[in-house]
Amino acid sequence: MAKDYYTVLGVPRGASQGEVKQTYRRLAREYHPDVRKDDPQANERFKEINEAYYVLGDPDRRSQYDRFGQVGDMPARDFGRDFGDLFSPFDDLFDMFFGRGARTTARPQQDQAIGGAHLRHDLEISLEEAAHGTEKAITFSRLDTCTVCFGTGRERGSAPETCPTCRGTGELRYQQQTVFGHFTQVVTCRECGGRGTVIRHPCRECGGTGRREAARELTVQVPPGVDSGTRLRIPSEGEGGIHGGIRGDLYVVVHVRPHPVFAREGSDLYCEVPISMVQAALGDEISVPGIDDPTTMAIPPGTQPGTRLRLRGQGMPDLRGGRGDLYVRLGVEIPKDLTSEQHQVLLQLADLRGERVRPQKRSLWKKMKDLLQ
């Protein structure tokens, strides 16, 4: 290769385009002749840097250079002077010396239609309402299109006037002298906001905004199976647009209140039901609460405390279809106040099972309990 442009810029062949550009900008600032006025080699070095970036800074030229070792469309030019189109786009040069935020552009926007904002409303419901679905009336405030000026922001019969500051262009231009010559900076006109026109006679009803706050009542349809965090989108119930812009949407965020009996995980429900030790030992059929109606559940003999049984399809509806399950945790209650007859029956049971039990008198147990307190 006649010239190794990678060596000129000091970047590896696998460097990204961003790395090439960053390195070039650093070298261009460092070796610019106006910066290094006392360095006789600065001008030649600056030419080499620009030539290298002309090739490596463009993906097509770089690909051609990597394959063939040269670029067929290399122009005959002085890279120390005519280097404006080395930057793609040219604003890279401006940003390099004056910063990314030094220049903005604007164009007049004559009554541009602006869509209204979306709104959020939080709705709290019970678990039963979440299971069966419900209708809820809600009230909220929103910005509606002014009915007097119809969103124009000006009095009827009046018209917008040309902005005297920018003379209708919506932008202001400033000239700036740099080491490279004159640069034009374009900024949005503050008086008209880039529209090119101003309203001299604003609407008295809305103050020239084109909208005013209003209360809105609405009935929301809550489908079965919603959970906390579910968002219900109601189209075109948000804030009104400006200058004919479309109205935003309303998002109703559902919050389900905690239930005294059921805990919920997704579409499944969980609850705890107490049973006696006789029911746990012998088995039984009991009635358990349900989100719709109580249901019957069979308890197998020998059920241990904390056993969890599942009732399929007795949970919450799923928004995608189907229904969850109900999980019942069984808590075995031990009787505290036994009659003499019940006491004897339990002793006989223990004797039949070969268990040696030394029952404690209640007065002794109470004394021990009092000592531990």
C-alpha cells in the first residue's frame, strides 16, 4: 500500500467508525496549523490526517481501501485547505470546535396540529369485582378543546399576525467568526416559538392556550380476571389536541384490594381452613369458601397439619382464557377444654395405640406457664 492510513491516524484495522472519527477529531484539533503556528511540520501532518480520514471516515471508501490498498476516486486536492466535505455531515466540524449544543435549527410551524396527552386514572376494586367483572363510574379532570375559539387560541374574527422579531421565518440567524471563517447559527425565535406568527388577541375563555380544564364522568367496563397493575385503555378520552390534533387516550390502572380470606397469585387463590383433629384422623367432607360460592372438599384420613389441597378451576378467571385453581391449606385445631369423658376417651385411644401418656394437671401446667411469663 502506498500509504497506511491506519498508521497515520493511529488506529487498528478493526477500529469502529466511531473510534476512527473520535481519533481524527482529536488529531485535527491537535495539529491544526492555526493551533501549532510555531511547528513547521504541523501543516503536512494536518494534510495527512485529513487525507486519512477522507478514506477511513467513509465506510465505502474504507472498504475499497481495505480490499485493494487504494481508493479509485481520490480527488486531486489540497487536504490542508479544501477539507470541508471530509466531514459527514459538515456539522461534525462545527460540533468539534463549538460543541453539540451550539447550533439549533427551526422552521415555522403554522398552527401545527399537536395531539393531546394521555391520562392515567387509578381505580380500586374488590377481589369479587375482579373475579366477576364490574362497571365503575369515574370522574377526572382533563384539558378539553376550548369551545369558544375551537382550539385556535384567539378571539373570533381575529387572525394571527406575522412575528415582528423573526418576520415570519420562525428562526433567527447569527453570524460567528471562527478560525475557519464565518459560521451561521440558527435558533428558534423565542417570541413566536418557531411558528412565525403571534396572537395579538388571545381568546378570553382559554387565555390563548386553545384548551381549558373540564371535569369528565365516565363508566369503565372492568373485565373478569383483572389484577393489580392491569391497564385498561379507553381511546380518545385523554386530553384534547391543539390546532385540530387528535385527543389522547385514558389509561385506567386497576388496584385490587386485599381480601380477608383469599390471597392471590396470578389466577390462583389461596386460603386456610381449620379442621379438628378427629376430622384430620378419620377424614371428612367439609365446606370451604369460594370466590363464587362455597364448595365441598373431601379430606383424606390421616391428613397432617399444613396439608394443602387443590380444587381445580375454583380460582380467578384468566384474561387470556381459562380459570385458576383454589389451594386450601388445612390447619388442625387441638381442643383446649376437654371434659372428663373426652379426657378418658383420649387416654383409651392412647392405650389402644400403645402410647404412654402422662397427662398434666391443668393447675400444674398453669403454674409452669405463670413461671415462664
